[in-house]
Amino acid sequence: MTEFQTGRVLSLQVGRVAPLLVGGRQRMSAIGKTPLAGSVEVGVLGLTGDEQADLSVHGGLHKAVYALPAEHLPWWQAQRQLHGVALSEEALVPGYLGENLSLQGVREADLFIGDSLRCSEVVLRVTQPREPCGKFNAVMGYDQAAKDMVQSGRCGFYLAVDRPGVLQAGATFEVVPGPRAMGVLQALQYKARRHLL
């Protein structure tokens, strides 16, 4: 019998489209996510109640859910402090970076494109790393945040919903390996290089 890597869903978050000041201009964004109590339906387009402002870069079948290892939040808080944005006693809460799922026990270096997270009835498939944009810089409060995300590899990853169902905080999942041809971090660096050319 094969042993799979396991983890836990610490919390689930959804967001509504709202104005966001980006580079001195008002844009619409749903990057700010709020934790949910109880369980939530997960359909092929994501968590019930979650919105996206620009479907050309967020959402859809291949980016239905955005997951982030919760272990990254202290590092991101330290980066904000380093850039004079946050107080030392301030803590980033799940959903602040735009994540729908805050996960524990799995990181980008552990995952490959095509791996699946099996949470009882729900099956989510890793499709690509997050590529940060100017909205991420605006939320984090400093202009180098997107660059820090790419250089550190603390990007999280998008998931397609292969099997819809109900999900709740505290649910455990196991990582079911896919083809294992390209890792999440390898895909992030490939995308970063391509955009620099």
C-alpha cells in the first residue's frame, strides 16, 4: 500500500469584489478574503460565495481555488515589517494574501503540476503557481512584494476542482501524485523567466 503525504485545511476564505487603490488608481479586486465558519460547497468554479474581478487572470476552471501554505504568513509579516508597513505585534490573518484555502503540511516544493489533494469527497488538482501582480503589491503595502513572492517561492498554487463537494476547516487531505513532470516552484521560475524576456 502506497503512503501519501497528508495535510490539513486550516481555514477557508471567500471574497467579494471591491475597490482597491493600485498605483494611485482605483481598480476592482476580490483579493481580500474573509474566513468562513462551518462548511462550504466547492463547485467546479470554486468556493460558493467567492468572486473574482478579472476572469482573464483569476478564476475559471483551472484557477478555481487558490491555496497557500499557512506556514508562509509569518514570513510575509516579517517582510512587511522590514519595509515599514506593519507593526511587529500585527499578524497576518488567513485570506489576507487572497487565498481561499489556508493549508498546513504541504508546501510548493512538495507539489507538482497535476498532483491532487484528496479531501474526503472533494478532489482538487494543482494546475499552476500563483503569479503575483500589482494588486498584490498594493495589498502588501510595498512595491517589491511581487518580486519577493517569485524569489522566495512562497507563492501558493491554483487548483482545479476535479470532484466537487463540501469542504470545511479542519479537513485532512492527502496528496495523490500526478505525472510529476514539473514542480510548482519550477513552473514559477519558468513563468518568471518568460515574462522577463
